[in-house]
Amino acid sequence: MSENIESVLTEKRVFEPSEETARAARIKQADLDAMYGKAESDHAGFWADLARSELHWQKAFSEVLDDSEAPFFRWFADGELNVSENCIDRHLEDRGDKPAIVFEGEEGDTATYTFRDVHREVCLFANALKAKGVEMGDRVVIYMPMIPQAVFAMQACARIGAIHSVVFGGFSADALRDRINDCEAKAVITADGGTRGGKVQPTKKGVDDAIAGGCKTVSTVFVYQRAGNEVNMTDGRDVWWHEAVADQPAECEPARIPAEHPLYLLYTSGSTGKPKGIQHSTAGYLLNAVVTCKWVFDLRDDDVFWCTADVGWVTGHTYVAFGPMACGVTQVMYEGAPTIPDGGRIWRLTQNHGVTVFYTAPTAIRALMKLGDDFPNSCDLSKLRILGTVGEPINPEAWMWYYQVIGGERCPIVDTWWQTETGAHMISPLPGVTPLKPGSCTRPLPGIAADVVDEEGHSITEPDQGGYLVIKKPWPSMLRTIWGDPQRYKDTYWPKFDGKYYLAGDSARKDADGYFWIMGRIDDVVNVSGHRLGTMEVESALVAHEQVAEAAVVGIPHEVKGEGIFAFVVLKGERPEGGYDEKLVKELIQWVGKQIGPIAKPEDIRFADNLPKTRSGKIMRRLLRNVAQGKEVEGDTSTLENPAIIEQLQGRS
Ligand code: WT7
């Protein structure tokens, strides 16, 4: 057992769903028990039943799960369906005039698209793609701001069977070029620019720079006019969106797409090496997107859903572009920074659009929490009924703030654990059923065989012993492969346990109630005197201190202990002069010692204005390890949101 990852944090609070929530929720305790029972006794059959009832098929499937070439699993493979038809056409009769997307720009401009409007926009653009020779199976890169047309572009690709790959609009031209070339995209869809933080981000220029560096496969660049900034149009290659759709018919038959045909690729940066093109399927992916929207967000016809994620991340795929659309709900979309013109923007948007279900990331919650309670308190947030989080473990401090100040102690928080690779929620509370514990993503969803195992792959039955988070059975929305690199797919996700379990790369523990607690990435584990500690728990303890806003810890070599803990801390107030404050460092070290125990005491602490994060808000601990060890920063930094922070951390500014 000593090899296992030790848990040092205990959180004892439990929040039961209110009677009202329990009564109103779609899935009740008895339903959940029945679902677990069915999934347990007939895993494939459980998913097959859902696939039949939740999706609209053009051709019914007869095969359910094909595992003959594991770990290359296939689901519902002989069926045919169209994702765009499932998301749009099937609502036209009952909900044609219902708003599908309510959009607000940073400057306050708004636009509403009904399902009928979306149908029209998607058909027009799908026809424009076809007119430029884009066919089933071709790859199309989408590099756009967070505007409805990004969703239309994704849906249009899905409609004709083109495989889209969204590249986050904030990524550099180099990052864009790598991705275009890796998937050999035939077309790129972009906008002149988008607005964020009061500035125009020139996305079209990014595409020009990317292609100038060599992208031989791209024959067409579609440009949506959004920001009105000046752009260069290359003759024969570039075409304005509005011109491309001008002569197109407003109807486009949804193509018959085989269930296993790739719906999209989404590049995710590995900790080393080049980005991986995570390949998702058509039917299986959509199935989990739909059922998790219903189970976890309990989405209903009268809900107004707002997921703040950009379409550049998987969250913006599953819970903006596909899941909510397939469920026929109204959703809010916002282009712009969360604090423009001030820290109340998000809460005013929530109030003004009557948001009922709100989904965001812990990093955003902490950032908003830092701005104080006055902003949310001055808004009417009473329509909210469910709050969600995703992306990293939410520290109990932030959880409590979200629960009390935003949710008025009325809204359950669904802490959803999943990954780009899993396609949809895997471990999460259900709002009307699951008692909540701040910081825990609670229990696996029905049909998701998640577990925590030791080095040999044995299930860890002793409570609170950390180990590897694995998924023991295939599930419909799992990634199918890494585009163009099946070997890397096998090596990355199936390297241990005889290739039988999907390795998530996270460490986790289960408590005595079977609740899952994510402890961090396996690569980030720090080994102090033979005790393997997940980074998350130490960080959470630091953040519980009243002066600390954010924290990241990494291992540094230590003569006696093997590894020691080094912490980077962002304070709620000003950064101390020169990034150091001896008194506060001592105080925080003692604090962690008291919260967790002497074993977890940091050796030293540095203060910074910010932490190096990816654009999706993940702390790049790899860079911090270099800094803490006084080394030059190595490896890929192209996805870093705030490159200048490295200089500060190294004490150079
Ligand atoms: C990694 C996946 C899934 C969409 C956004 C991120 C961490 C994600 C949680 C959570 C603890 C979480 C894990 C996971 N993570 N959700 N609720 N609690 N950790 O997608 O970029 O593919 O990252 O994010 O470490 O492996 P991603």
C-alpha cells in the first residue's frame, strides 16, 4: 500500500439535496438505482437502450459494442444518423420558434437565434462548404471567436460529414499551423476578428500567418465578418461567409453518417511532445452528450442554460455546440471577457437572461470570488437552480462561496469530472439525488465503470487510499484514437494493467462512502519521504488561508526527503515586494502543517501576480517545476495564456 498516493485532506461537510430539488429532478433515487442495476447486469444493453430512445437514427443499428480490436472500440457501428439533424431538425416542429441561442457580445450587442434560424444558418453554410468542394471525411479547421457562427460552422460540418477541428481563437498562428497540418485540413473557417477585453483579436490575420508558414492542404478560407477590422483577402482562396452563402438554398439534407464516422478532432496538449488530435465518433459521442445533459444538468424545456466554456475546448463542444442543442434548450452565449466592464458582468448576464443552469470552471469561480460578494449580491440570481463546475478539483473554499453566494444555498453544485478524451461527464453528482461533499465529484454515472486501482490494477478497497483513476469498461463517447497515431493512443491511455483499463492520468481516492476525490495528475505527484502526495490537497489547504487566492505546488529535489514541496502563491491583495515576504512564508508553511500535517509543509513559497496557465485555465506545473528548480523553462509553451509571468516567477521582473 505504501506505493499508493496518500490522502492528507479531510472534508467532512455534507449537503443533502433539498426536498424541492429532489422532488423536481428528472432522475430520482429509485431511477438511479435501477440504472446502476441495469448497467451492472448488461453494460452494452444499457447503452443500446439509451441509444435507441435518445437519438434519432436514419438507419437502426444491430451491433452494439464491438471490442474485437480493443482498445479500438466501436459502438452501434452499423447504424447511421446525423448529429446536426439530431440537434436541430428534430426540434423544428415543436420548438421551431424557441430561442436556441441567446447571444451577447462584450459591448452589449445581442442576437437571438431560434431553432428555425439555426436550421437556416446551418443549412446555408453547409451548402457553402459543399460548393467549395468540402466532402464527407474532409477535415475543416474552425478558428473563431465565441460567436454563434462558430456553432453554426460546427453543425454545418456535422451535417455534411466533414470532420471539424476547432482551434481556440486565442491560440497563436504557430499552434494553428501545427493543427491544420496535422489533420491536413482542406478548409479553414474564421472571422475577421473577435472582441475580448475591449480589444479586437485579429483571427483572420492568425490564419494568414499560419498558412504563410506552409499549410499546403488548405484550399478555402471562409471569413465571417464580425469585428469589422480590416483584413487581407487572398484571391481564389479566401471568401466572405456572407458571400459564400448568398446564393445557397436554405435547405440541406442531413447526410447519412455511419455511427463510427469521426465527428470531430480536438487537439489537446500532452505534457510532452506534439499536441494530440483526440478523435470522437458520431453516435456514441452524441449519446453521452445528451444523456449527461439530462442526468447531470437535468435540462428541461423551460431551462436557460449557460456554459461559459469557449468552443475551443471540449466543454464548448459537448455542452454548447451539441448536448444542449440536442436537448432543445435555450442557451446563452457570451463573447468577451468575464470582467468587462466590471466584475459583475457574469452575474448581470445570468440575471438578465434568466439563466437557470450555470456551468463554469473553478478558476473562473476563484477569480470572481476574489472580486468580492457585492457584484453577485447586487444581482437577482434567483432563477438559478443548478450550478456546475469542471476542469480541475474545486477547492472547498471556492465551492462554499459558489454554493452560498451564487446559489443562495438553494442550488446543488454538480462537480463534473471528465476529460477531452471521455467526451462527456463521467463522475458527477445528480442534482436531485446525490448528497454533496465540497471538493468531491462524488460517484460515477450509470454505465461508467470508474474505479481507483493500485499499481497492479487491483481495486483499492481501503477508504482514502489514493491510486490511479481508471475506467474499466468502454463507454460510448470515449475517444476512438489519436488522429494519425494509433500507437500513441495505445501507449498513452492503455499502457498499464495489460491494456484492459483506460488510464485517465489522474490520481484519485475513494472515501468510505465511495465518493471520488481527484488528487491531481499522476505526473504531478510529489514524493515526500516516500509519501506520495497529490498536488491538489496541498493547494487546497493553501487556498483556505484568508490571504491566499490561488496556489500551485510542485516537487523539488530534497536531500533528505527525496522530494520537497515548493509552492507558488497568488495573494488576494498585492504581491509582496520582490515576490517574497518571509513572515508570510513562515505563516503559510505553519498553516499547511496545521491543516494537513507536517509532511505536507512546503519547503519554500514564492508569490506571484498570477500562475502560468493554459488558455483553458490549467496550471502548467511542468513550467513551475523548472522554475522551482532554477532551470530554464523547457518544452512547449505555445498554449500558455500569460507568457510574461514566467519572467516574474524567475525573479527577472
Ligand atoms: C482533466 C481533463 C473536461 C473538460 C475540461 C477539461 C481535470 C476535469 C475535473 C473535476 C477534478 C477535474 C482532470 C482531468 N478535471 N474536471 N471535476 N475535478 N479534476 O478537459 O483539458 O481534457 O482536462 O481535467 O485532471 O483529467 P481537459
